[in-house]
Amino acid sequence: MQDARKLLIVEDDPSVREMLVTLGKRLGYEVRAVASGEEGLTAFKNGKPSLAVLDVVLPGLDGLETLKLLKAIDPHIPVVMLSGYGQTRTIVEAVKLGAADFLRKPFEPEELELAFEKALEKKRLEREVAFLRSRTPKGPMDRQPLLLLGDNPKMREVEEVIDQVSDTDITILVRGESGTGKELIARSLFERSGRSAKPFVKVNCAALPSELLESELFGFEKGAFTGAQRRKLGKFESANGGTIFLDEISEMHPNLQAKLLQVLQDGEFSRLGGEGDVQVDVRVIAATNRNLEAAVREGAFREDLFYRLNVVTIFIPPLRERTDEIPLLAEHFLRRYSREYEREYHTISETLLEAFMPYHWPGNIRELENMVKRMVVLGTEQPVLQEIAARSSQVQTSSAAVADVPELEQFVRGEVDRVNLKRIARRAAQEAEQRVIERVLHRTRWNRKEAAEILQISYKALLYKMKEADLASAS
């Protein structure tokens, strides 16, 4: 039988403290509750808890200062922060100091239970990552941001899929807009797999013409063409035993797609100019920012290859749908480039953060990274603020032109030459989803846990969708 997990609660409000104690015991924790940061530090040193809950506003030593001191004693202790208000700066500061999660009061017991589970799981994953890094040479991955920085439900789903499929040989198709981090997903799948000690080989299918791409992927024999003075091994042979990442797979020529299909089906291919087949054991991860279903209908992408690649699909949401990550990503890039360019480190101002949050981010994480890099190099935020203001103004001007008349009606009247079907479908789907959620909530008398079960989504996902749709619970 496992020893009881210990929970430390630091909360000065007696009613909230009592509720936390009751919940902690119900979840099987051995609970110690105190009312101040000073008492929390003493209890922490004496009790060695496995998890801590800490209020931001405390008498005497405040929550953030207490968090800093707790982390100085034990950097690995998971700490869930609580607050009656949730300013962006406070959240960023708490995460910088090492908080595992941040909940706003009032919260549901289910929310806290999920936060506990997530905090302990994060601790376990950090230990695994530390172990893997201790036995893996430093490489490009060390320069990448963390895969999951905020608590966005869509990214939580991505993380869950990665956990489920990473240690298999199943083919993965990663889809998302340009700049969302598809290569980061591929590397995360690789590093968590049983092939992590073997090669990870990336090929950008859009970077080379079809003839060169074929020789790059499959290699060639001496004399296969003019200038082929010796045998060259292709990327598939270089990746043997490991993983190959085919970025921009939609740009591959249909003739070359047939050869790739053979590799996926039989694990073999022939080099250019070769007579025999080469056997390889390679896991394939492909990525695209295009609509492959449309490419199949247009004859630009083989249907049989699409189904071979589309065994498991991971959709990466754009940054505008993951705004909780923006302050954390910005802080990450700021620290990285301040260190890389040996510039003085300054935290990002509240003004810039407020400009970042509503911005539409057409270039996603890559655009955010470049903005922060520019800010570090120039030593000022002004050019970035001006750029965001200019681009936002362009978007608002374009939106204002169609604000009074629906896009489709404008087309029918001959006022525009084209319509954006994807945008219309996305808006209709979003409105339909909101109506369904509202009806289910009414049916369950606003019992959110029951509604989440009916809708077959997680409780956190329902809370996020309610907030996004501005659906307040009935009083």
C-alpha cells in the first residue's frame, strides 16, 4: 500500500481553508492547513508535502514571496496558486516562480481536483524529461519553447494524444497553420518514443524540386545521372531505426508520392539507378498547413497516401485560440534572446501584453518569437507596438467594410468578387456549438459536470467554451 500523499494548504480565509481541507481529505491526502505564509514555510520544512495550495493574498508574507521561498527549499514541489482576481502580470509572475497552476476564486471542486492531478503529472513528466536530457546530447530541441505552457483545453488534448501515441510506430499527420509549432510536436513525439536514441531526420518537401527531393529522400547509385560519381544514401536510410519528419508533405509531387506510399506499405524502396530494394525500419511523421482533403479532390494528392498518413491526426490550434500561452511564450522568448544576444533583461510591459492578447497572430508562434527578438535587439518595445497597431488597424478596416452586410449577401449583390467559405463555415459551426452548449446547460439546470458528460468533453473544456461564448451560469 502506498504512503498517503501530503497536502499543504496556505489560505487565510477560514471558509475557503475549511473547504480545501475537506476536499483534500476526500481525495485521499493527509492535509495540513495554515493561515499565513510564515506558518506555511514552517509546516513545509517539517512535513515535506507532495503538493501545496497557496493563496496569492496573505497577511504578512504574500503568496508570491512565499512561493519563491518554497521553491528555494524544494524546486520540485508542485504548487497550485489561488486568487480572487487574475491579473495577467500576477499569473505570469507566479508561473515564472514555478507555480504548476493558477485558479481564480470562486472555483468548483472539480477544477481544483484537476489542478491537483495536473500538478502531480507535471512533476512526474519533469522528472522523466530531466532523465532523458541527462542521457541525450544537447541539440536544437533545447532552443524550443515548452510544448504546453498554459492550460488551454485544445493544447491539453494535443498533449494527451502525444502521450497516447508517442511510444508506438504508428504514422502521425500533424496539421496546423504556418508557425504553430508542428516540428516541435514531431520532436516531442520522437523524444518520448522508444526510438529516441536513434536518428531524427527532418525533410522539407517544399524546399526542393521533385527530382532533387527524390534523390534526397531515397539516395542514388553511382552513375544514376550526370554528376553521380558515388553512391549517396538518402534520408530514409539515414533515419533507419529512428524517425523521419516530412514537413510540408502536401508539396510533394504525385509521382514521388507513389514511392513514399511503397515505403509506408512495405518498408522498402530502391535508390535512383539501383537494381535491388533497400529495407528500412523508419517511423514517419508528416506535417502540412494545407487542406489535404481538398488536394485529394483536386487530384494533387494521392488518396491512398492520404489514408496511409492519416492514421492519427494531431491538429495544432493557432495562437489566437491559445491566448493563455501568449504571456508565457513571450517571457520564454524574452529570456532566451536576452541571454543569446547578451542584452539586459527587462520584463514585458503591461501595455505590450495588453496589445498582444487581442492581436490575431497570422504568423502564430513564429511571429511572436520574431517580435520579441526584434524588441530585444532594438532595446525598445515601440516598434513592436507600432507594428501591432498598424496590422490591427488594417484588420479592423477590412472587417468594417463587411460589418453591415453579411459576406454572402455582398457576393450575391455583386459587391465583392469572392467569398471566404472557410470563414463562413467556421462562424456557423461556432454559433451552432454555442447553441448546443446553451441548450444542454438549460436542460441540466446549469450543472456543468453533467453537461460536460452529455457533450462528451472534459469539464475544463466546457468551462473554456462557456467563457468563450460568454455563457454565465444561472443564479
